Amino acid sequence: MGIFSQLENNKGTVSSALGKKLAQEVLNGDTEILTEAVYLSSYNKNDKRSKNIRSGAAKIVEIVAEKNPDLVAPYLEDLLPALSVYEPQTRWMAVRTMGFCAHLKESIASQAIPFAEKYIDSKDGLCLVSSADLFLGDMGATSKVNAIKVFPILEKSTKHIILNEQEWLLEAFIKIFKNLERIEQDKIIAFANEWAESPRKSTVTRVKKLLKLNF
């Protein structure tokens, strides 16, 4: 396989640089890399020894999805197994990819909602939880029906926030706010006001952006 050997030694800063390089090659037209990366995102999914291959592949897919979701959307169903692999790195990149493509493949992306809820319930690190929060925001932005579906999960997450998670919950609420009814919007505004005096400038910026949506 073309990228398999490159991903075998995929670690640390090398991993990030390699992912960006290969993703750019996809964006430049080499879609064979994307096809292989989607497959490798769940390669030997329960084998800890293959985690660098899976996470490196998932990084390629995530980068491409963020920049050009139309390229990744046709592969979204094939990416679903990556949501349940051993390592959290691959899972958080896979669920973010689902979010980037949700507006293009809503029915497939919606299958990631139970996984996102599981990640949030586990609170297993900010990267995984924040990725789940953001995915739910992207999913809820697609329609009023989906906003109502994801809101209770996000609301549940507000009750047990881990360090700095408020940033991504606020971001998710910004995405879905206009698709919700007044009762849910009021709950979101109440949550935002809890963080209005945060020492984190980025949090306050998100609070202000959210509060503007209330008018």
C-alpha cells in the first residue's frame, strides 16, 4: 500500500507533518491516498500496535474533510468503524470528520451521534470530548430536527465540564442556536452567562458571539 509504510513510524511531530503533507497531496488531486487513508483509519481496529497507522490515516482524512468536505463525503460510511477503534486520537479525528461532512451526508453522519454521546459521558480527555461537542454542533446545524436531537447530549455535557470544555460547548451552541426553540435557547443563554466573566479571552469572545444571537 502506498502510505502504509510511511504511517508505521508515525509519531509525534513527524505524525503531524506527515499528515499535513499527505493531506495536501490529496487536495492537489491524489485521491488514491484518501481512499487508502479511510481504509487504514480502522486497520486492525483493536490492535494497539497499529494505532499509529490508524491515527495517522485519520489525520489525513480529517484535514482533507475540513478543507474540502466534498472529497471525503463519499467515503463517510467507510469511516464509521474508526469511531470505535482502540485509541482516542483516531476516534476524535473520525468524529470531527463526521461533523465536517454532516451537511453533505446527514443520514450517515447521524450514525455517529451515539458514539459522540459515549465520548462525552466518558469525559476521557479534552480532545475527544471537545471533538464530540463540535460534531454535535455541526450535526445540529443541519436541521431543526437534528438540533433537537443533539441538544440534550450537549446540555448533559454542561453538567460535568472538564477543563476548558466550555469553549467547545459554546462553539457547538453557536452552531445550533437558531435551530432551537425558545426553551432550549434560554438554557443556552443561561449557560453562556455563567462564563461571561471567564478569565479566558477566547471563552468570553464565544459568550459574546452567542449572546448576540439572542436578539
